[in-house]
Amino acid sequence: MSCISGMLRSLLAALAPACVVAASAQAPGFSEAALDGLQDVDGVEVVSALGWGEARFAGASGGSYSAVDPATAESVMNLKVSEGSIRDLGKDGVLVSSSAAGANGWELGDKVSAEFAESGRHALHVVGVYDGKGWVTDDFVLSRSQQQAFAGPQLVSNALVTIEAGADKAEVQGAIAEAMDENPDAKVLDRSQYEKEASGFIDQLLTFMTVMLVFAVLIALLGIVNTLALSVFERTRELGMLRAIGMTRSQVRAMVRWESVVISLIGALSGAALGIGIGLAGSKSLQFWGVSNLSVPSVQVLVYVALAALAGVLAAIGPARTAAKVDVLKAVVSD
């Protein structure tokens, strides 16, 4: 959860005061006609359309790219361009991420082959290198005009909107929404609304993970019950001897319960340590995408460990009662 939250904070930091997104999360985008007239809305400063697509770059399959408007992209997001400029994209330019440039040894002016399903292979020139990956998460950035020329007519994946200084955000957003009334395939969101929408997906993911955790715990409890029942059966003579030398039934039950608690705590602590370790490793691998902070929910982890101990007590109820009912004479004289 902390990694996802860190990425969300990174996206919001790079997000303009308002954005136009597809009406449904499952939709590939919306018509560019939905943005017609937004620039004329009072209070709107810049409207910048963005696109997304797939192509084969430098012969590598499974590549994706973002498409931006070179004239407005710098006004609505910060790609942290360290070399070159977004405005140089033109007809055959490409922006590459610093990781892709380092991996392939690309420098400004170098050629990068790009193959599109619609138009085939093209030779692009590196016109810029960027370090930031916030709203844009791909290793390659083209211009919107290039996307239309190379991949054919494409939908707008989203658009970022900046507002004039001093303008009322709520009023401007309402005016934008009114201007888009005839375009049901798109909607306008401010930062808080985008965060709420993105968090809704995260909440659904966490709910799913919690349900999976409950099932895993139930299976683990069945395993503990089975282990303790088998242990009691195999230790019949031992239990009989303990009873014969003075151990009471309540003490036998307590012994079995503590064994169950120890088993549960070993599993819970091992799982917590493994999960935190994977979380740390995952956050390191996502640093390039803006995930720089990792928050370990210590209180939540301690609560889960305590619940694991309680679950161990509950799992031991049956085996403990069985152990306490062992017939002392039969147990001692049994082979």
C-alpha cells in the first residue's frame, strides 16, 4: 500500500490543477473534439492533450510511448528534461528517459528506430533526455502530431489544464464541465477528485488482498489444528506420564494452547518480516517512478501479530480438550 500511495503522491505532484480524463477507467480515451472550446473558457490558461500508444523501439518488443503537445507540455507537467527540449520533438524527434538512454548509450542526435503497426519503421532522433516519471511513465515521448502520423487517428488518453492566477478553481472547473456537456466520453477532475478516484481503485485492491489474507489465515488455522491433533495423538503416553506425576487437566490444556500460540507467532513474525522486506525491495525498484518514501504500518503489523496469537489460542481449543481427557492408566500402559 505504501508504494502505491507514494506513486499516487508523485502523480498528483506532477498534475495540473485540473485534468480531463475518460469517463470510464476501462475506456482507452476520449475524442479530441471534447477539448474543443476549452481554451476559450474564462479562467483557463493552458489545455494540453496527452496520448499513449505502443510501438517497437530499437527492436525491443512490448514498448510503449506517451504523446504530448510540445508547445504546452512544459506548462502543465515537469518531466525534468536534463538535455535537449520538449519543444524540439517536431516530426522525427523523440524524448527518451535517462534510464533508457543510459541502457542503450543514446545521446542527443542519435537515431532510434521505431516500428508502428500502422506505418512501419521510422528513424527518430533523440532531441531530449528526461529524468522525471510522474504523469508520464513511459521511456519514450513523441509529439501528438507524430502519433497521428505514425499510428493513425488516436484518442486522447487525458488532458491537463492549468488555471489563470487568481481564478476560482471551482467556477473554472464548472465552466469546463459545462463546455464538455455534449461529450459523455470525458469528464473533468481536480486534484482531490482525481486522488479520490485513484484511491477507490487502491481501496478495492486492498479489500481483495484482505479477503485473500482471511482465506490464508483460515487455511493456516486448519493446519495448526491438524498439527496439534496429530501431536496429541502421537504423545498419548507422554501426556499420560505428565498427568501421572501431577499435571492437572488445566495445565495440559494450557501447554497445548501455548504450543499453538508459538506456532502462530512464528508464522506471523516470519510473514511480517518477509512482507516488509519485499516492500522495501519493491520501493527501491520503483524509485525511478517517483516512489521515494516508504511507510511501514508498525501499529497495523503489531495488531496482526497479536491477532495471530489469539487465532492460535482458538485453534488449540479442540486439541487441548482432547489432550486433557487422555486416560492416565491407558496412556501409561500403552505401547
